[in-house]
Amino acid sequence: MTGTDSDTRYRFDIVGGSVPDVVAAAGGWLYDRAAAGWDVTVLLKEVRDTRPLEILGARVLDLASVLKQWDQWPHPQTIAVCAEMFAGHEQIRYGVRNALEHGGTEVTLWGAVPAELDPDVDVRQHRLSAAARVFKAQALMAAGADPSAAAARIEMFRCGPAACPSVAADLSPAS
């Protein structure tokens, strides 16, 4: 929580290209954070069937619409970005670089992280709760993907240094 307002919830924004990619890469982490009371928003390049992400507790918005109003967008404590979106979109790349440099937001990426970020990010993992594995399997089925991917107990990410260690407590160094 931030400041003195006990009603303020942590914000977790995820930027991805497609529903199946977000569910497969970060669905368990997304679910665990939503279940812990975070406001979880997935910003997608292509918004189609949002049901799989809603199963996990996220709301879904069109990325292009959000980018048009970026200056007014509420500042999240955590942002997770698909590496392909980082590499292919100048405004996202600028936002990630800016967040890494200023340290006010936990920055997490998944996928093939570009070499330019290697010195700025470390390998981290999230251990999925039993409930996250069940909900991720349901979300994968709803997305038309193989639900057996939900059997994995760990999701792997690359993270920048967190300014607030208590916010990033659910990600641990990968062994």
C-alpha cells in the first residue's frame, strides 16, 4: 500500500501481444497478485476474447487506447512486458527504459529480452500457488492453448531492481 490511504490498492499492469501469450507466460503470477488484492490490468495489442484473462482476475484494455492517454494513466507499482512488445514498440521501450532508470516501478519482462537490457535485469521466478495452477489451466483451455503448461510450478521473468522490496516479495532470484 502507498502513503497513508489504506484503501489504495497496488496496481499491476501487463503489456502483451495476445491473450494466450500473457496467460502462458504470466497467468499464475497474474492470478496470485489479483487474489492478493492487486488491481491487475492487461493491456493488449489485440483485444479479442478476454475471458481467459478475466478467469485469472484481470481486466483487459486495448493498449493503443491507453497509450493515447498515457500521461493520465495511474502509475502502477509493477509493470510486466512481453519482450516482443518492448522490441517492437517505441513508446513501450521508452516507458520501460524510463522505469528502469528511475526505479519507482518494478519492471518485469518475459520472453527473449533484448541485449540492451541485459545489464539492467536479473532472472527471477514466481512460484505459483496451487490455486494459480488450477486457474491458469482453466484460462489456458479458454484461450485454446494446452492446459498442461499450467502444471509448471514456476514462471520465469527478467526483472529490474525493485525500488520497494516488499512489492516484489513474490518474485525470487532464480536458482
